[in-house]
Amino acid sequence: MNMQSSYDIVIVGGGIYGTSLAYALSKEDCSIGLFESDNFAAGASGGPGERGVRASGRDLRELPIAARARELWKAYEETFTAGVGYRRTGGLAVFDTPPAGSLDELKGLARQRATAQTRLGVNTTYLEGDRLFELEPELSPSVVGALYCPEDGTANHTYATQQFGSRASEAGVDVVTGTSVATVNYSEGRAKSIDLDSGESVGVNQSLVLLCNTSVPELLPPGQGQDLPLWSIYPQMVYVRDNRDKVINQLISHLGRKLSMKQLPDGTFMLSGGLGIDNDSLGAHGSLKAMTYNVQDAVATFPFLSDAVFDKVNHERRDTVCVDGIPIIDQPTGIVNTYFGVGWSGHGFAISLGFTELIASWLKTGDKPNMLSPFSIARFSSQ
């Protein structure tokens, strides 16, 4: 591919955010360059299995965007040739009798959560008893209730990211992979150009969008990236198989355990939910400990998994977490043509298409959508 010397819009990051934004902008009358240090989905947007496309249980500030994102996932699955790997399975957020405290209090919380989610665009029903076990017959009898979201589901995150990248390229976006952005050159209140580690420089005619997740802080103006309330995580996923034709129908989460579960199209059960490993001066460690707790919680929720066969474990995809659990989507202080998103907090994939639709609108109109206001860096300042 012949890379231009400058682009109207420069997007850094070839994960689900960068590729879907590039596609969303590809019909505009402007030149777009998408830069990725490796290949599509090489970071947190990739890896084995599927990701939940879940609105239920999210921060209330995210719910209207998550509801819109689910509509977009369904639309792209239907309109893209070969889809985006999206499946609308429905989702259950289950809970057990708490080991301490009040069950009535937990049920009250769940009922009010269902009401709030529904009012914010995420159709949610509180379930107990027979209806719950009709949906998931293999659930443990210890499960006493759940929030049911029929529009929740899953998607093959690697495949979806690659699809958006390919479609953006077909629509005229210049995709440059295998080279990192080493620095951004800021002057006079603007991002003027990016320098690649290959030694080339690419000009920014209009806008720069930084969506390269863990690398965003180092590409912001001096002193601004270090102040973001972020840290890194390495979430771990466990994959097991069962030879008795057992089925989990829904995307499963748990209100009292760090647990997320889904059954993949090939029958494998994928266990995750927030337990990760340490990656420090000692290298990667803690995998067995995380796996032990994850499997214990999975078996407590679906007892048949006690006889499942271990397949593999994966903890290679680094992500960033924000201190309040929702992302930061904003502009650097004093820089009028640069935009960034970071801190997806381990659950950014599902909501990505809603956010990139809003970011695309911001870039096209110059007006920041009101729905992005809760995600401003200003929320961490009292001034």
C-alpha cells in the first residue's frame, strides 16, 4: 500500500475501536489513515473465543450507549457479507442466597436494577423459579434469581475487528499495519503530525484520534497521559469441554461472583469474568490461582462443569482499567484537533460500536454529543 504523506483524519489503533471508527467515517469526503503497530485485533480486541455483547449490569451512564451498540451489532451482522460473528443469545445475571446478609435486600436490588435498566433502554426482566430454570436447566439449585436481558449476546471479537478493518480498507481507508506511532508532534494547540518507528512522518490535516488502548497515555501531550487514573490488567479466560452434550444457552454473569460464562459455537465453555494474573518483574504469574477461583465459581453455578475437561487458558491480552470503571473519551487539554479513548476496563468490546458512532458524529459535526459528557476527564476534577 502506498501511504500518503498526510491524511485529513489519522486514527491510531487497529482494535475494535479504531477499525469500526474508520469504517463509520469511510463514506465521508476525506482521506483517512488507520495505523496499527501489529495487525488487526492484536491487542485486547483479539484472542480465542468470543466476548459478551452485554448491556445488563453496566454502569448506568453507559446503558443508553450499550443499548444502541446492540442495535448496531445486529445491523452489521445482517448487512456485512459473512457478518461480524454476532449471536443474540440472551443474557442472565444470576445470584445465589448470600452467605451473609439479607436475601430480600439482594432481591430488592435486582428488581430495582431491572427497572432502571429498562428505563434506560435495556429491556430487563427479574426472574425467579420455573421461568429461570426453563431458560437454563443446568443452573445450580442454589441460584435463586436473575436479571434477564433477551437482547444480550456474544460476538467473535477477533473476527469482528478484522471485518471492520477489511471493510474500511475496501471503502478507501488507507490501512498501515506493522509499524508503531513513536511520537505525536504537537504545536500551536494542534497535533501536526505523527512519527512512525519506521522513520516516516505523516501529517494530520484535520483530526487525530488515539484509540490504541494501552499506548494512548504515552502519545498524549507531555504530562497529560501520566495523570490519567488508569492501570493495566491481564484478564484470564479458561476454556473447558464437556462430552455429555450439556448446554448453556445464555450469556451468563453473576451478581455475587467474578464470573462470566458462555458456550462457544464449537461447544467449548469459556469462563472469565475479571480474574486476571500479575505481570511484573517476576514475569507472568498467578494463573493457577485465578483459574482455581474461576472454576470454583463456574462449578457452583453450573454443577455439571465439575466433570468437564480442561482445554486451555489464555491471559495474554493486556487492557487498561479506569478508576471508576468507565472509559475516558475526551480531548487533551489545549489541543483542539485530537481525540482519545482509553480505560475500557475489561468490558469495552460490547459497547464499542455505540461509542464509535458518537465519536464519528463528533468528528463530522465538530459538536461533542451530550451522551459522551459523562466520560470526560473533567469528572476527576473538582474545578
